[in-house]
Amino acid sequence: MERITVETRPIEGQKPGTSGLRKKTRTFIQPRYLENFVQSIWNAIGGVQGKSLVLGGDGRYFNDRAAQVILRMAAAGGAAKVIVGQGGLLSTPAASHLVRSRGADGGVILSASHNPGGPDADFGVKYNTANGGPAPEEVTERIFRATREISEYHIVEAQDIDLSTPGARQLAGMRIEVVDPVADYQALMETLFDFDAIRGLFRGGFTMRFDAMHAVTGPYARAILEGALDAPAGSVVNAIPSPDFGGGHPDPNPIWARPLLDLMMGAQAPDFGAASDGDGDRNMIVGRGVYVTPSDSLAVLAANAHLAPGYAAGLKGVARSMSTSRAVDRVAEKLRIDCYETPTGWKFFGNLLDAGRVTLCGEESAGTGSDHVREKDGLWAVLLWLNILAVKRQPVQRILDDHWAAFGRNYYSRHDYEALDPVVAGDMLDALRARLPDLPGQDVDGLRIESADEFAYDDPVDGSRAQGQGIRIGLAGDARIVFRLSGTGTEGATLRIYLERFEPGTGALHRDPGAALAPIGAVAESLSGIRARTGRESPDVVT
Ligand code: G16
């Protein structure tokens, strides 16, 4: 086995986005592309000599090849050990847990999350630090700088390592431990939730469908829901991870998880429905006849988390991304705990969790999680819901109704315009930005603008500042519009417009969200001129 040094030169555009480097698979499989980025990670973190790392991914096309390359580069860098999921698989939350529980120095996660997989779809690489969380901005900036300075990479020439069974392997003096991807994660879940109570729920005839969307959560959901919790066989569907996610789009929302939504809205609906994404960190929750928005799910979980043993002592605080609805803020107020508003990106929760300031975090983009790991966690959210249902023994609709009656309802929707010309999208936001100082006090389409600014975040733990994190327009009646560009797309620019309006608990709580938010959407159009500027008549995706 020979350690070789390969000359290279910087490749344009290797800038990590909201969550690692996500690109078209065809870009990633180009010669030197992956190697340049991985070497840049090593260079940015002071090398991997003597370090231990966790490695795994969501099983998408190129996961297997990339894992072998990264193992050989870790060995060439002198890493002491790599813990890798069997078959190169690890869900993102399971990877986070392994980094923490094994005291590893960091982890590399191979995933483009909810983006489709395959040679013509997307791939991604993300680096997580020793706390198990996504690298903070300061580290991703260093990685980006390293990609622009790289002149060589190091790799060991060797045969592929057998990752098909658990056990110990060696590569050029580096230890490799291939682990069952599910076992440690399942053990963690057993410490947080009342498995006996959830088993009792299922034994009493409770039914559910979990759609794993042909992605990494399948084996986890089978083992935990059907194996440990006695959910009826067949409750978990699309449970075998496939490199192209069965040709689907593994994004658990009403658009891409349509079959589950249709089932839940029909006469044969089980009591509870849920789905997870490509790498297992996102979730969708559906009750019989009712879809629970991610923002509402966060609020309901915050209000009821104490019903699960792992959270019986109460919550230290909660956090949400700025664009997430403010439903959880009302729960925090009632519980008299702090509520933090962060930029989009799970990495911004890391410091708050590490400092013990918050227990629960969540985002409108179908992410919920807690201090048990440093990533959002799809199956964890499903289990917390199940634990709450096992205690309350009420339908999801009833839980939502009671919640809205107690706290009011934040009608909420996100409109995505995908694959826009980046220049057009940038110009549109620049034009809006320029008008911000003049907007407060103006009436637009009959609604009074009360505030207008661009969100900047000062991290209360390390004092770092993140600017340009979304334009927010506050409207009379506790309504709000947020405009921002996605940091996870791989094609052109994706404009996200977030619409929100509060309805008090005594008001109309069961309106169609589209209708309830239509006046706010009209203001968004008037302020930005999307139709005229982009030629698009309507958003590509509404969630
Ligand atoms: C990632 C981040 C999330 C973020 C989401 C959407 O999730 O971890 O924090 O909310 O992207 O980001 P954007 O609006 O910039 O596209 P995931 O599940 O894709 O890793």
C-alpha cells in the first residue's frame, strides 16, 4: 500500500452552502472534485493525523465510491481510526450520535439530504465537528479558503475495504470499525422515550404508516417501529434505501410525499402518518385527515415534550430559524423559557445546544430535534409524537385543535420559485433591500407595513455575527413575509417566500391556509414583482 501525493489545482465553486457542499452528481464524480474537497476539509481542520472520524451517508448514487476514497484519504492523512456505517450507510442523526458517543474528532456525511439521487441528480459532502453538529460558519469558511489554495492531495493506493459486514479492518495502519448503523441510535432512542407506553399504544390497535421514501431511515424505522415497538408489519413502507430513492424525490412534504398524504386524507387512513427524507433528519407528520406543518409540529412538541421521559424535567429553552413560524414562541412564553431566533441552517443551533440554553429546536423545512444529538432528527420527532399520543390517547386533530385554542394559530406557508436565473433573483432582492428603510408605515394592498429589515444574527454564545440572513417584512395583525434565497439548491437560484399570519385562539382556526394567507401573498407579489421579473405565474412548490 502506497501513500501517494497527487498534484491538483483549485476547482471553482467549492463553497459549502446551508448544509455542506451540494452539487450535481456529475460535478462530484469529475476527476479530483471529491478529492480536492476532502483534502480541503483535512487542511482546514489542521489535518487528521491521529484523529478519529465517523463516516457514512444516505446510500445515494456515488455514496459507496466516495466512502472508499475518503477512507483512503483519511489513511493517507494519518487518521487513527474511522468508524463507518455498514455498507457506508448512516443517517445524519445517527452519524451525529456516533461522533458524540465515541468521542470522535469529527465526521463526514455523504448526502444531499432531500434532493434526488442518481447520476443525473445530486450529491453532497458535509463535515461535522466534534460536538456532532454541522461545522459552524467559521469552519466552513476555512474549508472554502482551503479549496482555493489547494495544490495537492494525499491518498493511499489500495483495494476497496469490505464494508458489507460489521467488524474491524485495517488500511495502511488506520483502524476501520464497520458498525451496525442502527444499534447505537436505537439505544439512544430507548433512553428518551417510553417504549413500553408506545408498545401499549400499538397493541391496543393503533395504526400508522411511515414512508421511508426509499431512503436511509428505512432500516431504522423497521428496527424501531416494527421491531422494538410492535407496530404492525408493513407499517413502514419504501424501507429499502436505493441509490436513486426509487426514482423519487425524498423530501417529506405534501408535494413529494403525496401518496402518504392521500392515504391519510382518505377513508382508509391509519391513525398516524409520518415520512422522513434522504438522510433521515427531516420529518413530516400527518394525522388522520390533517397535515401538521413543521412549525406547528415544533410548537406542539415543545408544549408536550414533558410527557416523554427524556424531557420530563422540562425544556431549558427552544430555538427556531427566523423563517420558521412563531408558533413555538407562544409556547415558550407560556412555559417561561427562552426562545431563540437563528438564521436558517442547523449549524446555528449548535452553540445554543452546547451551552445548555435550549433543549428543542426546529425549522420550517421539516426539521425538528433536541439536545440528544446535534442534527435534526426525523425518526426522533416521530417517536416523540408517538410518545405524546401514547400518553394522551387522542387523535392528532384533537391535539392540534386544543393547541390552537390554547395558543392561537400561526397560519403559515412557504412558496418556492426554483431554478431562477441567479442574476434576476439577486436583482429582485437587491431592489427590495433598497426600499426597506422607506417601507414601514406604507399601506400595500390594504395592509400596513410595520417593520422591514434584513435579518442579522449575533450568536449569544461566541459573539459571531451572521448577516444577510433574509429580508423580513412585518405587517399589521401579527403577519409577516420573509424573502430569502435557498442555500441548498444545485441549479440556479431558489427563492423562498415565507408567509405567516396569526389568528388568536378565539378566532377562525380552521380556515384553508391558502385562503387565510392570500392577502399576505398579494403583498409579497406587490413588493417583489416576482411575476414581472421572473415570468413565473406561480410558485413551483407550496408547502
Ligand atoms: C438544510 C439545513 C436546514 C435548512 C434547510 C433548508 O437541511 O440543515 O437548516 O433549513 O437545509 O435550507 P435552505 O432554505 O437554505 O435551502 P437539509 O435537510 O437539506 O440538510
